[in-house]
Amino acid sequence: MSENKDQKFVYDFTEGNRDLKDLLGGKGANLAEMTNLGLPVPPGFTITTEACKVYLESGSAPAALRDEVSAHLAALESKMGKKLGQSDDPLLVSVRSGAKFSMPGMMDTVLNIGLSDESVTGLASQAGDERFAWDSYRRLIQMFGKTVLGVEGELFEDALDEAKAAKKVTVDTDLDAADLKKLVKVFKKIVAKEAGREFPQDAREQMDLAVEAVFNSWNTDRAKLYRRQERIPSDLGTAVNVCSMVFGNLGPDSGTGVAFTRDPASGHAGVYGDYLQNAQGEDVVAGIRNTVPLADLEAIDKASYDQLMTIMTTLETHYKDLCDIEFTIERGQLWMLQTRVGKRTAGAAFRIATQLVDQGLIDEAEALQRVSGHQLAQLMFPRFDEGAKTTLLGRGIAASPGAAVGKAVFDSYTAVKWSRSGEKVILIRRETNPDDLDGMIASEGILTSRGGKTSHAAVVARGMGKTCVCGAEELDVDTKRRRMTVGETVIEEGDVVSIDGSTGKVYLGEVPVVPSPVVEYFEGRMHAGADDADELVAAVHRIMAYADRVRRLRVRANADNAEDALRARRFGAQGIGLCRTEHMFLGERREMVERLILADTDGERDEALSALLPLQKKDFIELFEAMDGLPVTVRLLDPPLHEFLPDITELSVRVALAESRKDANENDLRLLQAVHKLHEQNPMLGLRGVRLGLVIPGLFAMQVRAIAEAAAERKNAKGDPRVEIMIPLVGTVQELEIVREEADAVIAEVEAATDTTLKLSIGTMIELPRAALTADQIAEAAQFFSFGTNDLTQTVWGFSRDDVEASFFTAYLEKGIFGVSPFETIDKDGVGSLVRHAAKLGRATRPDLKLGVCGEHGGDPESVHFFHEVGLDYVSCSPFRIPVARLEAGRAAAEAKGSDSR
């Protein structure tokens, strides 16, 4: 982006507010908000995301940035009464990232900037604590070396472990000032050797290099991977927060912690969080030392605890949501370092939303916006069977719920490798760090022996909806030997373990799972009551009820038989948007289709169709009965005929072997001839859909007759069949007109024969670009459109889903060409433009044209919002995705209403 000379790149904490997240990032905006609320925030300033964008695009910081930073630094020094890096009483600052959307642990932070060989002695004198000063200095060199200079972090960790081993201690707090002085020398040698330069002694150089490192961390592999996973735009950039240091490592009356105003795992009110005495903030989130529960702070420092509880209430009331808070206590003085709307589990999201409604903080419309279809889908995953026989290995902290089973792996690389080979894995670490992100994504769940609910593993897992158990201290994790030991039990890499993120329990072997209570609720087998599961169901019920009241989009199901239709109806389906009749031709009926394909004469073909007619009719009667009173869209035969015949290679081998034995089967020979005749280089763009109906006389007429006779029988039985016949793969109105003329004639015959009046509507599937571009013409002959977005995506992009997902989609996602697969979420710019265009053209011709979608996108949360915006009447999806579509349809309507009111 071009630099504006009058542009302001630096804001003091007193200048911003929480509405400036685009400019100041989430952290900077919330630090400003807390400052405005009068809460104890250490003074500082924020470098904007605009400065980051200039830096990333041009390779250098904006020309005006250095002078602005100098002016704000001078103001900060004046306010604090000390200068950055001065030798006698140095001002120290932290440099921390802060993007608009929370990206926990993905970008860089450097603490204690301003320390040097000279100023460390001044800090020791000013604090009256030599050990504290040298501990802070070694932390700066370690963080700066890894973050800014690119030194391998394990080199510092190994040196620290060696220092503890030499002293025969297990925790770093047992190292004294002399030990830490020696460690500083070792760390400086590591920097000089690995970075090719000395650790900088100039404080301003430290700060400037740290700011650039934070800018650069926006585009690290782990940050890009996280953004793709969370669908965060890549062009936002990060802000940088420069904050005066407060110290939690000044002794037992100091410490650091992370707190939540409610339990982020369950949503229950109470005191939740972690506290660590004599430590800096990174120690808590890194999970290096095990923390104590936040409630223990009351006994350690009651005055700070009481003040923190008051501030937490203030923040939750102000933000009207669960708040995630970072704080430090410096010798009894409480300081607030960060707050943000906290990440939570899916169950907590639903509970908290309804709790806040009951407290009068938000209304039902806002509660609906606080949850998502992705979260609802997570709640529908199975859970462990409590009645199953299990072997309990241990228990940790229930950090992110779910029932995860997989083979134990002890590093990220193996997790990814095994997952790509189809294995389900559990990533086991002492503690995770941002470099483990790809392994966490690939795993079914994460298990750590260290850390708590605020550790890196817990926060990231909750954000991804991934099962996680943290801080299982009784588990001895040996990543180098690739094993975990619990007492006398040894779990080697590849052994199966099960982890329960709702209870924190870890089991040996595979534990069987049972349906989730939310699925049982949707199926009518659970009602709201008093226990925890019923409380969750009650929250889901309330929000779903509101979503159903406000949504405009109706939700139908893709279902091909009565069993699926009944399940869909229990899940809230308002009809069937896609019944694929080809699924009725599988199994034992495949031979009957083969007879149709092999027919050489009109008589043989009519005989084959006559045999199929009653079977089709029976299927439709069952389906119409299951969905009585609701619309059922039946798609006539769509796939190419070769799908009903044996594989060409397999059949060729069979015939060749038979001929060598001179006992060739006549039917196999005819089948092979038919397979060769029907073989196409690209059958998905060949003889299928409406083309079959036009080329094989009587095929579509047989299907229409079966539909009409089934509808008539149902109507004569006092039922209410509402049937829609859909013609697939239409590319021109002439195709539709010919098929419709034949269908209308068949329907009229059935009406006369059964003495009924059938109101069967006939429409088409829009799945070809030409159909979308000529939708005004096609609407002349169609009473409804259903967008087949799977095939439309294939034909717009020019690739076959079955082939490309396995060949180059991974590379496209990694390179950022795709933010998400266009088969998962609709490509709004390409495929979406055709949908929008076709809807507009179709309704211009026929204002009452019914519009729906029946591709996979019908159950995708983001896509549902697009279909609402375009003005479709309904979406259709698989039965288990119906609740998700209902919820998102409600959210889309509420969001649109909110936008209109603004």
C-alpha cells in the first residue's frame, strides 16, 4: 500500500478504543479500552496495522515511523521517569504482536527490551534483587535470539537444562544469580555463533529489530497455516504494542496469570484461570511450569485477588461476553496486560450465550450471533461410552471437549505423515509450541503432560474445536525415545490411546463411543433437565428455536430413501431437496439396469423398463409417505451408464481368462462390448443427465410414471404428496422442453387412470455455466431451479473433484491460492456470481420461480449466508447437517436485519 504523508502510525494507549481493531489490532484496541476504563494498564503505545502493511509490501518501515516512535517513546519515558536502557534505573519494554483476530502463539513477542551488560546491574540495584535482574536478562537474550535473530530455540533450552542439571535442581527458579550470570554468558555465545553477530547492547536497536520481527512474524509458515485454518484474511497485517514492563518474577509476592470470567471449556460461572508465582507471562502460556488454579491466588495475595475479581466483573459487563485476561502482580501491585473476548468450546459458547440473555446483557438476536454452525457440528460428534470397560492411564485438565481416539505420536512431523496415510493420531507432547500447529491440525486430539487451560495447547485446541487434555502430570512423556510412561505401563509410538477432553481422562486402547446428547435431542430422545448434558441441550434448544423463528431460508434434506427421510424430518428438514434416483438402481437392481443397457431391440428395452417401474414406484411410495405434507424433489437419472456396469479393466481380464479356457460367458462378452461402447474419456462431461433421457427412449418416462403413480396412490390414501420432478444437467431450454412435454403427457395419463389431480411441478438443476447464463430462457419451461453446486463448481473451475483433491488441492491450500476448498465453501466470485446471475435472470422471466441449492454447499455455514443474500428459497443438505443449516439460516437473517437497522 502507498504511504500517506499525513497518516498516523502510532497511537498512545490513551488515544484508542476497542472499536479500532482494524487499525490497532485486538490487543492494542483492548489495552486502550482498559486504559479508558481506568484499569491499571502499564503505559505504552501501539504501532498500527497500516505500518505493518507498508513494511510487508515495500520491505521497509514507513519513513515517518521512526520519528513517531521516538516521540511516543519520549512521552513514555517522561511518564515513567526513566529512559529506555539507561544504566542506573532502566525503562524496560515489551514488544508484542496484536492482530485484529486473535492468533494465540502464532506471532512473536519479546520481553525485557532495554537490558544490556550495563543496565542489568542498574535493574538489580533498583529492584534490590540481583537474581531477578539476571533472570530477566537471560530471558531477553533467549527470546530475542530465537524471535529476532532466528537462533534455534532448543539450543537455549538445552543450555538451561544443563545449568539446572549442574545445580541438581529441576526448576529454573532454583538457579541463583551466579548461575544466571553464567547462563547469560552461554546464551550470548550461542547468539554470536548461530546468528553471526553479538547480542545488541543498544536498547533502541533492540526495540526496532523486535518491531520488525513482529511485522515479519505475520508471514511465518505457522501464522499462515493458522490463518488458513481459521479463515482469517491474509492482508490484515499485525499491530505492534510497545508496553512498559511490569515484572512477575520479582519473588514470591509477584507472579503472572491468565484468567477467564467464565470457564472457557464449559461456560459455567466461577473462578477460572492459572497463576504462577515468581514468573513472567510467557511461562504460563508456554506450559513450561505447571501453574496453580487461579482460586489459590486468594490465599497467596488476597488484596490482588479481590481487585482482580472486581476488574473481571467490570470487563465482562463492559464487553458483555466471556473475557480472557492476562495480568501480572509486581510486589503486590496488580497490572492488566491484556483482555479479549475469550475463545471457548462449542458447548461453552451455547451456554454462555443463553446465560448472558438471562442476565439481560444481550438479547436473543445477539445470542444467535455468538454461536456458529461449526460449533453446533462439534456438539454433534460422538462421546465415550461411560459404561464401557476402560483402562485409565491418568487424568489431566479438561481443556477442550470431545472424544478422540488414535495412535500415539510424539512429534508434529509424524502426526502429519501418519494422518496423510489415513491413520488417526493423538499428538502427545510435554507442552506444545507454535511450531506444532500443523501436527495439531492433523491430529484427532492433543495430550500434554504440562500446562493448564491457558497453555498454548489448550487455547489453540479450543479455537480449532480439537479435543485436548493438558497438564496430565502423571504421564512421563519422552519425545526423544518416542514413548510415554505411566507407572509401569509404557505407551510406544503407534499404540492406541483415547482422550476425553470433557473429563481430562486418558485411556489405554480404543474406547467405544456413543451419540452425543445434542444428536439425541435432535432425534427426540433427550429433553432439557438438570444435569450438565441436559443443560447444554436446553441452551441449544433455545438458540435453535430463535433461529427457526427468524430465518427466511427453508432447509431441506438430501435423502434417497424413507429411512434417511424420516431421520431428516426429525432433524427439522422441511422437505427433500434432492432424491437421487440412481441410488435406487444399485445392489440387486444393478442387473436389471444392465439388461436395459444391453437391450438390442425396442422390445427388450421396454421389457427392462417395465421390470424397473414397480420397484421405482415402491421406493417413491415409501418416500412420499415419510415426507407427507412436505415437498420432495426427485431428480431423474443423472450419472453416466458406465457406473452401473463392471469396471472395464476387471471385466476385460475376466473375459480374457475365460476365452483362454474356452469357456467365455456370452453375457460377459456382451457386457464388455457395452462397456467399450459407453466408455468416455471424461464421462462427467459426456452422456449423462438429460442427455440419457433424450437418447434412451422411455427411460425418463418410466421414472416419471413411477413418480406420478406413487403420488396418486398416496393421494388416494388421503395423503398429501408434494412432488417436484427435477431434470438434471440441462444446458439449453430445448432439452427441458422436450423432456417436459413427454413428462406432462405421462402425468396426464396417470391422472386419468387413477382419477386424481396431481400438482407435480417440473424444474431443472442448474449445474452448467451455460444454464446459468441462459437462465431467463430456461425459466420459460421450468417451475423451479435447484443449483447443483458440486457440478457447477467442477464445470466453472474445469476440474474433477475426485482427481484434483488428491493431486494438487493440498499445494493450492498451502500456497494460499485457495483459502478453503471451493467444494467445501462456495466460490463467491466465480461459482457464486453464476448463481446470483441465474437467480436474477430466472426470476425476471418467472417472478414466482422457486430457487434452491442441493450441492454440498447447502450445509456449509459460510455458503448458507451467501444463499440467503442471493435470495434463494431453500438449501438442501445431508440429514446430519440440517441443524447446522437451520442455525446458519437464522444467523444470516439476524445479521442482515442488524445491518439494515444500522
